[in-house]
Amino acid sequence: MIKRLLFLSLVLFLSACSDKPSYEIDDWSKLIDPNFNQAKIVSFYKQKVSKVKEGSEEEKAIYAQMQEALKQAGNNKAVNGQSVKLSGYLVPIDIDGESVNKFLFFPNQAACIHVPASPANQTIFVTTQKDKGVMMEDAYENITVWGTLKLKHTEVANGTASYVIDDAISEVRPRL
């Protein structure tokens, strides 16, 4: 009985000593507004396009409006201010020596600068705590980020994010 109590005490002590913060969200899908309907937005703008001359400046303007509407749509306002632990991939934005301290963060590896980026509602602009960035040699590995999610539209040369995490902690996920 005493051994069990000591073991339980040790487990509780070690879990309390973890340097990883607690979190409320650990699933990228929670960042998407549950009422978001991309097909409805596209259909609305397709109707508008069908009424103008193909290749015209008016058509280009409508497509630009549609792109802007899609950038702004689908953000889940309910997650604003919540703590997260998310795993995904990054595109470096700011490198300090060998450490990536600012980056766009995505749920999947396919979202890089060579292919169409993830939608803004699945992209986070991350700034890490000092000495908590990702080493450049690990920048293409799966990483985990902890921090407080804020709903803030951010555009950088490599993409658009609907969310930011400032003062984040990041680490490379162990390879299996």
C-alpha cells in the first residue's frame, strides 16, 4: 500500500513539474467555424462572374473579392484567447542564427511555399519565446507548439494567417 502511495505521489509530482503548459485545444479542426460553408461562398461569386464578360477587369475584381471573402471566412471566434497544443509544420519567416523564431504554422506538410497554402483559418503566425524556437535543421520536421491563440488576420510574403500565437513554446516531435 505504501509503495502504491509513493508511486502515485511521484507520478503527480512529475506531472506538476512539467515545463509544458496546459491547453484547451489540441485539434486543428476546432479553428474552423462549425457554420463555415465554403461552397456557399464560391457559389455566390460564381453567379456574379457568370454575368460579366470573361477575362474582363470586372471578372478579375469579382475573383479578388471572392479570395478576400474566403480569407476572412471560417474563423472560429470561440477559440480566441484559448490555450492550444497543436502539431504541424512550418514555413520559416524569421531566422535568428540557427533558430526559427517566427513562422507560419500549418496542420499538414503539403502547405508550403511551393504549393497553394492552407486556408487562413488553418494557418497560425507564430512567434516563439526566446530560446524556444525551432532549430533550422529541424524546420522541416513535425513540431508541436503551445501558446495562447489570438484571432488576428496577418499577411506575410509567404501566406496569410487568421490566428497568431505570441510567446509560444515549440519543440520537434519525436520521430517514431
